[in-house]
Amino acid sequence: MIVPFQRQDARYPDSDGQPMADNTLQFEWISTLKWGCEVLFADRPDVFVAGDHLIYPVQLAEDDDTSTPVRIAPDVYVAFGRPKGYRGSYKVWEEEGVFPQVVFEVWSPSNGVQEMERKRAFYARYGAEEYYLVYPEAPAHVDGWVREGNELVEIEDIKSWVSPRLGIRFHLHRGKLTVFRPDGKKFLTPLEQDEQMRLAQTRAEQEAQRAEQEAQRAAQASQRADAAAAERDLERERAARLAEKLRQVGIDPDTA
């Protein structure tokens, strides 16, 4: 099932007017996490992934046209049990009450501690199961929280942590943070994806060339074998004609 695009409800704007990212590094990480999760669950029609997308957890009363609805726009979120498709915003009451289970925020210079605490409290209140705060600037690192009861409790050893929902793990080496999928492959930036595709294409072309060369060598070997067989047949025919001539003049070719 694919959710069709729906007309915007004026009470629930599709934009909060805030920029997606403050700098290129933050944008790169948001893109990497978003598309990494998309690729990870590409074969799951019941997993919806979004980036810089407003979530409305509580519906306003039908006659309430003045109140500002509660909302938040995570950098990336993953909602299990919800179909893929286009949405202007994610309204929990239209999603069978499912609040996204996994949320990512990427730290930027404009993020204050109080702001990030407010966001974490919001996700804890409305039902997120896992929350990750990524710090991309050197030395890069990540903090994580997992739900215990009604709270999001900090993960003490994030280095050995594997996300229960996503199956991903974070690896920190020499100040560089990498996200690995369950199959051991890492989340790639768009540039890395393009480079990997070009390398794969080059390898495929090289394999095709090698296969063609092998086919040519096999064809040449077959031609040589056919020529040798033809030569042997010709020699047998010559020997047979000579033997016949010898017999005609009374000579046994076997003793000649």
C-alpha cells in the first residue's frame, strides 16, 4: 500500500519555516541517515522513512481554528508499521496512532543544550522507542537513548550498541563516525554511493571484457582443434588411397 499525496490542512502546515540544516556537514549527515534507512528497508512496504518532516502527535478539536498544534520536525525518523508514500506531514492520528519508533537528530552550532533536551522530552512523551543524537563535527560521536517504560534512558555503551529496531551500529575510529548496516555494509553519502556505482560498473565492464576474451580464446582453440581434426582426416584419406593403389598393383600395404 502506498499512501497517496493529500491536500494540506491549513491547521497543520507542512512547513515550520525552519531551515533543514545550518551547514553542509549537518545536511550531509541528515541525507546519509535518511537514505541509508531508505535503502535498508527498501523491500519493506510497511516502513516509512522521512527527513526534516513535521510530526503532529495530537489532533486539534474539530472546532478549534485558533490553537497552534503540537509539532516537531526531526532530522530523520523511521516509522514501522506504516506504509511508504508521500505525506505533507505525519499526523499520528491518521497513522493508526503510530508515533515513529526511531528518531535521529544531527547536532549543529545553532542547537542549544536546552533545545535538545526539549526535543528528547518530546520524543519520550509521545512514544519514540529509540533516539539518537549525532555529533558530526570532529571529534564526531553519538549519544543514544532507548525506551524503558515511559522514559528514554541513555545508552551507556553506545560503541557496542545495536539498534533493536534498525539493526544498525555506530563505529567511532580516530574521530570519524560511521554507521554500519546489519549486513556489515556502511551507510554511504551520495558521493560515496556514486563512487561505488562507478567502481561496480568498471568491474562489470572488466568482467565482460575478460569473459569476451575467454570466449575468443575458446573459439580459437576450438578452431585449431577442428583444423587439426580435419588434417588428420585428410591424412587418413591419403593413406587409404595409397593403400588402395598398392593393392591394385599386387602389393600388400600392411607389409610394404
